[in-house]
Amino acid sequence: MKALVLNTFGGPQAFELRDVPKPVAQAGQVLVRVHATSINPLDFQVRRGDYADLVPLPGITGHDVSGVVEAVGPGVTSFAPGDEVWYTPQIFDGPGSYAEYHVAAEGIVGKKPAALSHLEAASLTLVGGTAWEALVVRAALRVGERILVHGGAGGVGHVAIQLAKAMGARVFTTVREANVEFARGMGADVVIDYEKEDYVDAILRETNGQGVDVILDTIGGDTLSRSPRCARATGARGLDRGHCPAAERHPGLGQERQLSLRLHPAEPRQAR
């Protein structure tokens, strides 16, 4: 099969289109013909060598798959050849999605919604899983609550806006000026240009000093440490980029992993 093989860390030229052996589905695995994949910040971080100690070279990277089941290994019961599927490959645990075929454990694969094309599905698996994990599983966002999504024009951020609205929340988000209309189009109720206005002041003004119930930080830096200033005095929840196995060595990695978000009570807001 054809695959984009990363030979060295660096720019896009570090990839080489190469013939490699086609994988074989083992027990509990499915073999998928990849119809579409995508590029996330994690992908270019891997390519340039941010996680060199976790990525043996030469290697195949890529973290989104939408495709069709080609074959199943012994013991697989949920899928059959011809099924359209989508999933995020296990990160730093075997070859990625930049190839014609990919094998994955049955348990991480889902049936692709018929309403989505392969291109649409491949753009959603990693960022969509991260947003779902954050808002539904970890924060348990409720109807009528207020949420602040930092980085609302980003991959995770723009999905989180739409998901939060579908869950009945009032959505605040921070973006730069060029992305204000985009964020509004995603459904954000209050869009804050962080380059022109302090988001803490804006949120306290818009909520009559009450603050938000949930904070999702996809940015890092001092964002989470400042955000509690605009959180509700009691009961607020904050989610940051969290930890994964290499978090201490690679602080930017957490935001790109589906299961790496940390949930913790936001610190009480100090009197202003």
C-alpha cells in the first residue's frame, strides 16, 4: 500500500510517499481502507519533532480516520467488511492514518453517520471526541448554564461552541478579530475579541457579575489561571489541556488527546 512515511523531523518535505506492507487485522482488530484523514495541531507538532521520544522513525503518523472496513480479525462482532467507520487511532501506539489502510482495535471504532461524508467525518473524530469528553463526560454541562470556550475558532473550540449550544448552554468565547464572525456563525452568544478587550471584564459585565459555570481552556499559558476571575463563586468547573503520559515533558500535547482533559473546581473568584 501507499503511505506517507515520516523519515526525519522537520517540515512537510520530511514526508516521503512510499510503498509499505499492507497491515493485517489481528484478533479484535479491523482493517480499514482509509478514505479521508485530516491535519491537527498535534500532527504538525509530531512532524516537527515536539514528541521525538515518543515517535520512532521512520514512521506513519496521522490521527483521524474515515473509511470502509476491508476485513476483520478473529473475535470481531461489531463490524463487517463494507461498513463505513470513523475513529481516532491510538496516539503514540502504532502507525497512524496517513496511509491507504489502517488497523485498529474494534473498541475504538464507530460506525460513520450516513449524513457525513468521509471528508467531513475525518475532520471531526479527534476534535469532536475532545469536545465531547470535555463538555458531556467531564463537565456534565447542563441546560441554562454558561460556558466560556477559550479559542473558539480552533479545532476543538469551534466544535465545543456548537456542542454547548446543542446542550442548551449560553456560550461565551474568545477569538481574535478576524474570527469574530466565524465564532458567531458557530452559535456563540457572546464573542470577545481578546486582543481588544479583557475577557474577564467582558464576561462579568455580560453576566451582571455572576460569571460562568464552565470554562474550557484550549489555549494554555495564563488563560486558566486568570479564568476563575470570571467563574461563578460556587459550583464552577474548569477544564484545561490536562495530562497524558508525556505531559510533563510535552505540555502542549493534552489539548489534542481525547481523554486528557482535567476537570477541577474553578477557584473562588476574588472580590473586585
